[in-house]
Amino acid sequence: MGSPMRPALAETLNECAGHLLERHLAHTKEWFPHELVPWDLGRRYVRGQAPPPEGPSLPDGVLSALFVNLLTEDNLPHYFHNIASAFGTESALAEWSRRWAAEEQRHAIVLRDWISVTRMLDLFALERARMRHVSAGFDPGIRDLTMTDGIVYLTLQELATRISHWNTGRCLDESGAAVMKRVAADENLHFLFYRDLTTAALNSDPSGTVKAIDRQVTCFQMPGSSMDGFTAHAVSIAAAGIYDFRVHYEQVLLPVVMTHWRLESIEGLDGDAEHAREHLVCWIARMRRIASRMEAQSAEVRDGRPRVSPALADGADGCATLAGLDASQGATKPPVRAGRPAF
């Protein structure tokens, strides 16, 4: 990940990673994807055969969440390549990266099996989208600037993913909810690992870490943002209340950046880091205002009042990509609903 890290910081993080890995292994639970899949719903797929009558249809936002969540998990080879390249092969961080990859792989397995037997999505469109997405690779961009940047980003991303999986599960039947709950539990443990590793970085290198937090928060993008139709899917996901500006502010930025990392009370910062902190505090305040305005707009829609234009004019450009809510990219694309071509 980007430029080399100071030896003292690298040693601190590797030592911390060893303790965090031990904690992780003590708390994680063994589970098997095949035990969560309702195989009795499965049937042979015959090309050209008319689909069976559909049961209760899921909202488009839930279908989009399933699509985005699965294709994001499918791109694991590229994520692991980036992380393993940074963490090396003979260290606690390297051991963690391999364990993390093994656990993440189960997520794609169980999600695809559940979707396949329930036929919630068009399996042909889903596979074509997977081939395009994985074949296109993954450009980490600013997430790869330093190892600290990568660790901060992974903290935010793992928590956002956990929330998305959990909220998606709340919209599914009992079997789907069990799948998403199990995957979300894994993602929560991954989040805790990276969150506490970032805390160690803050203690060892407060200035460098605060600058990394500023970069990653204000430029945050979900890893699947390059997939087919991501912006339209993200708008649909936000409309369903699964993941939007309010969720990102209240469940990611406020509890982690402001409260757990105590952004406003960190001491010993150099001039550039102080500037980065001031910039980030102002940015998060804008996010709060945007989240409040969008919540008010949602209430107006629920009450049948006219909806005003999207509240994206407050300068928080990075979060527009975060939620896929950039109005300038608002082209719509239908979700890959079973029995209907989508791409």
C-alpha cells in the first residue's frame, strides 16, 4: 500500500495485529454455508423455460442490495491481492490477511447459493455482471496511499458492509435473514480488528493517522462502486433505507471517527494534521446537515408532500459517490429481478 511506513509504526501495528488476531480467533464461530441455504427450494434451471409464478416480490432497493453485496464479495481476489501485497507473507498482519480472505470467501458462497435456490435475481444477468466486474480488476486509488490509509479505509468499509448486510436481511424471509445475519456477524469482527488497529496507529503516529482518516472519510467509496449500474443501484438502496447518508453519519462517522477515535481530542498533531482535523470536522458537520435534510425529504415523500431537489449542494462531494446519490449520474437501471433481462 503506497509509500513505506516508518519501522517503529510498522512494528507497533504488527505487534498489535498479533493480539487482535488472537482476540478474533477467540470470538469467531465456525459456520458452514450449506447449512444456511434452503436447498428444498432449489430446482434444475432449464434455459428458455418459463419461470415459475413469482411469490411476493421484493422491493427494487432490496434486490439492488443483494446484487451489489454479492458482486462486492465476488471481487475478493483483487482485494486480497492488494492487502497481501501490503502485509507481506511472514507477519501477524499477513496471517490475518489470509484468515480474513478465507472468511470473506464464505460470504460469496452462501449469498450466491441462497440467491440461486430462491431465484431472487436473474442468474444469467448476475453471472454476466460478475464476469465483467471481476475481469475489470480493482483500482484502490487513494485507499492505497499508505498502509495507514488502507487500514482506516478497511475500518469504514467493513462497518458499512456489515450495516448493509444486516439491513438487507431485515427485508428478507427467515432463511435470507439468517444468511445476512451470519455474514454481518463476520463483518463486524473484521471491522473491530481494523478499528482497533487504527487506534494503535493513532497512538503511535497521531499526525500521519489523522491525515489518513481525513483522506479516507472525505473520499470514501464502497469497493463495488465500479460495477455495472452502481449509482442507480445505490440510489435504490438508499431509497429503501438500507444504506444512505443518515446511516453513514449516524452509524459510521459519529460512533467511530468522532467517538471511538476521539478525533477532536487527539493531541500532539503537527500543523498539517491540525489542518486535516479541522477540515474533517467541518466535513462531518456538513454530512450531518445533509443527512438531516434528506431525512426531512423522505418524511415529505411519506406524507405525500412535494419533494424538493436532492440536498447535495453543501460541498461534501465525496459522500455523493459513497451513497451513489450524485444527481448528475442519476441514470436508472432496473435491478436484476428474476425472470426479466436486466443488462
